[in-house]
Amino acid sequence: MPRSRVVVALVAATLALAACTGPAAPTPSPTHAAPTPAAVAVTSGPATITAQPLDRTAVATVTPDDDGSVRLSVSEGETVLTAPAGTTFRALEDGSALVEGAAGAFVAGISTDAPGIRLEQDGPTSVRLTGTAPTGVWVASVAVQGAVWGQAEGGRSLAVTPSAWARAWSQAASVGLWSQLVAQDPDADSPTMRAQLECHQLGAPEKATWNLEPWRPDVSAVDMIAARCNPE
């Protein structure tokens, strides 16, 4: 075959191949996933809890209160809270949680800020914050701000000043109240004093002080409430 015809045939074949394959697809540019948000420290008193949001778009905000408690708000997704070294986490039935030291000593408590938000056990030293975003918790290391003995009708009376966190009822706050009260004053350790304390927490959270009397009888919860926390 003459040389000119060979060249024409090669050109025709090249054009036909280009028509079949079309233009080369552009090379996709690399995508970069947003980094996981940095962990934040949530400190109340001696307890510093680490909060790690799991959602890449989450924003965590820590707001200290005047009484030493701290609010944590997370904009999206779940968050894992890790207890300080030497302590453990214990999630409770109502969705609140406790940070506990040796022999179960109360170190701090955490309450959630809405019924649909919960703290669930994630391991011995961690809990997982779940619920509809935004989620938030209230962390406190102080449940009892003061306890002073005095005299009242009938005998001795202990005036207990609870913290704002303890006034907003949760199982964690109930545990923290009793634990700190008997640690500060072992004379308060009796079934009737505990029942009166729990009654005030549920029924009289707004009172400036909760007055507990060791001479009052130990009665059922129904009778305690009926007596307005002051059974005769």
C-alpha cells in the first residue's frame, strides 16, 4: 500500500477512536473530612471531666456558674465524658450520672437538662451523652453548701443549705446531698434524717434552708409527704 494511504488510514483510525471514547474525565480533586472536634475540659471543684464530641460538626460550649458548677452544651451528636484519673463513672436510671472516688465516695454529679437527654454507661470511667441535639448537662461537685445545727420546737434541728444544682432534682443530686451531708456531719446519719432530706428535695426545693430534725419518727414516704416533711 502506498505510504500516503497508510498515513490517511492511521489518522482516520485515531479520529474514530477519539469519537468513541470522548474527552478524558477530569481527575477528581481530593476531599478532606472535617476533623473531630477537640475535647474540652469541664471542671467543677476537684473534678475535671473530659468531654469528647463525636460528631465532626459539633460545637461544645462550657459555661461556669457562680456557685462552682458548670454547664456543658453540645450542638450535635453524641459526646463521651471521661472521669478524672483515679475515679469512675456510674450512670443512673434517670439519665444522670456520678463521678465516684475510692469506695464509691461522691466526687461530682451530672444532671441532664431535658427529659430526652441521657447519660449512659460507656465503660468504667466514661459515660455517653445521647439525645436530640443540642444536648447539655450540668456538672457540680457541691451539693451541700452549708449545714448548721440549731434548736427548734421539739429539739435539735439541722438547717441544710443545698446548692442550686441539688435543688434541681436528679438521682445524682440526691446521692450527692446525702453523701456530702453525712461527710460534713456524721450526726445527721439516720434513716429519718435522710427521708426528711429527700422529702425537702422533692417537695420544697425553693426553701432557703431545709430543716431536718433527728427526733422525728421514721415513717413511710407517703406519710412523710403528707406531713410536709415534718412527721410527728
